[in-house]
Amino acid sequence: MMDRVEVGVAMGSDSDLEVLRPAVDALNAFDVGSEVRVLAADGNPEVALGWARDAAGRGLKVLIAGAAAAAHLPGVLAAVTSLPVIGVPIAATPLAGFDALLAIAQMASGVPVATVAVDGGRNAGLLAVRILAAADPDLRARYDDFRDEQAAKVQRKDDRVRAEFEHRRSSGAPLGFR
């Protein structure tokens, strides 16, 4: 049960929620509490800056920030906190998020922002879990179990495909797909 909120999730617009919802879902799967906010660095900069400045004092340990286009929200938040910030570029422009990806990945030296794939909300949540797991052995064990299950899923898929091709090979059937 989530009794502590440890991750802040911010977005520049409520239209970004569908990209960031998988981050919250990933956190929830590991019983990591989060607070979710719409904080436009250009629309309400004082609120956004205050939220990031006070994040550690509220018990947050990691921030996730989604943004499109110029994608300045992750960098603005990172500029005023010492907490790790994970940027999620959002594909909301004709450039399909490439502009946001570059804006987040190319932060000025001294203001690091971790960057996940365009629309990579789930990976942002999982990266936040990994960051928290570095100091939480129980969470690390749960994350290791998750990774083992991911590996087992891939192994089951590999076994199924290999069995199909072995059956085709032994029966003389064509090996290609139709």
C-alpha cells in the first residue's frame, strides 16, 4: 500500500496526461506513490518553480516531467532542484516529438535531465523506480522480480517461435512467414 508519495509527475498541459499515465501506472505497480500536476513553465512559472523547489521538502525523491515542442518544463524544474528529473518528450507537434527529444536531451551543461523515448511514459516510471530502488532493498527486490518476469516472457516467446520453426523444418514445410 502506498503511504509515501516519492515521485512528482508534472506535465505542461492536461493533453499530456495520456503519455504520462503509464508512468503513474508503473509507479503504482511497485506501490510507489506519486503526485500529478499540470505545471506550465510558461503559463504559471512561479507555481512550477515553487513546486520543484519544495519537492524534496514534501518527501519527493524523483521528478518526471513531460513536455512537447520546446520542452522546457523538465529543464526548468531541474534548474531549481537537486532531485533527479526524468524528461518525457511528447509527440504533439508536426515533428512527432523529435523537437522535444532534442530540447530535453540537449540541456545545458550542469543541468542534467534524464531523457526517455518520445511518449515513453512507462519507461520514465520504471526509471524512477530504479532510482528509488538504489536506496530501498525491498523495492530493488521487487524490481528484480519484475525484470525476471520480463525475461521469462521473452523466453516463452522464444520457445514458441523456435518450436514452430523446428516443427516446420522437421515436416519439410517452408520456413518463411506468409
